[in-house]
Amino acid sequence: MKQLIFASNNRHKADEIRALLNNRFDIITLKEAGIEIDIPEPHETLAKNASEKSSVIFQLTGKDCFSEDSGLEVEGLNGAPGVKSARYAGDTSDATQNNALLLHNMKNISNRNAVFKTVISLIIDGNEYLFEGTCSGKIALTPSGTGGFGYDPLFIPDGYDQTFAILGLDVKSAISHRKKAVDQMNAFLKTIA
Ligand code: IMP
């Protein structure tokens, strides 16, 4: 089975991606590959951050790898938190703090349209390939649900009236930004397998 290093230690993302690839590939996280590194995300776009993460791991290992950078863009906040989604409430902030700040900043904002975006940077034999996926929805008035991670308790995808955190992995895996980006990567991997 082809092994791909996933340039991340986010267990939730790794689980989602393994399921989305139907376990056709041996996806190992940085920790599982024995790599201890905290790769910075200094850039202003998801694509540049994703490229940085995969190229750092390729330079370290010389092995096929991929990374992904994701974020939530809220229309009424001019695209915030966007590329800063993980650190919205500060460099050491957790999801509860980020969600609380998002709700606070949206207190007087009626346009609750939002979009999740994922960019994947895949490096195979030293060449980089980029894949993108988006998922549109709305920001709920209060958090609900215990599934998923990050902003899932606040994000109601279009076509549903519950948050990703309530809908769970089955629904998320069918319609999410990550699903759409991974599908593209999967289709590409099939052409070179
Ligand atoms: P990064 O891609 O590791 O920089 O993190 C992106 C951040 O965006 C995460 O820490 C979450 O806050 C948020 N995020 C990305 N994808 C999702 C998702 O599928 N559900 C909920 N939040 C997400």
C-alpha cells in the first residue's frame, strides 16, 4: 500500500482523510513518522501555507507527502477568520475560545453566510500538485453538538438545519470542503498509481 506522510498532527483531520480515501493509502501523521516539528503557517493564503508545510516535510524526508490548510471565511466579517482560523482568538487559543470570539464579533451582523475552504498540497516524486474544496453554509447563533472539531459546532452546511457537530462524520464526509479537496487528490492519485 502506498504510504503518504500527512504533514500534520491534527488527529481529526487525519481520521477524516483516511476515511475519505477509503483507507486505500497508508496515511501517517508526523508523529507516527517520528517527525517532531511545528511548521509555521506565516502566509496570507491557505495555498501558500499548505505548500510550505508539504515542502518542509519533503525536504526533511524525501518522501511522498501532503499537507492541507483549511479555514472558515465569514461573509459578514469580510472573510475572517480565514487563514487565521486556528489562531483567531490568539496564538494559543482553542476551539471554544475561537468559537466564542466568532459569535461575539457577529453579535450585530445579520449576514451569517460562511464558507469552509481546504487547500491540499501533494508532493509526489518531488513535484507539487494543489487541490481545493469549499463548503458553503451559515454560522449558527449558538454552538451545538459534540462531534467534529474547530468551528463544527457553529457551522450549518447549506441544505441542512443542524451544525456539522450534530450531523456527524457521515454527513461531513459526504459534503465537506475536505471531502471535495480529497476527492480531487484521490482522482489524481488514481491516474499515477
Ligand atoms: P489549520 O488548517 O491547521 O491551519 O487549521 C485550520 C483551522 O480551521 C482549524 O483549527 C479549525 O479551527 C478550522 N477548521 C478547518 N477545517 C475545519 C472543519 O472541518 N471543521 C471545523 N473547523 C475547521
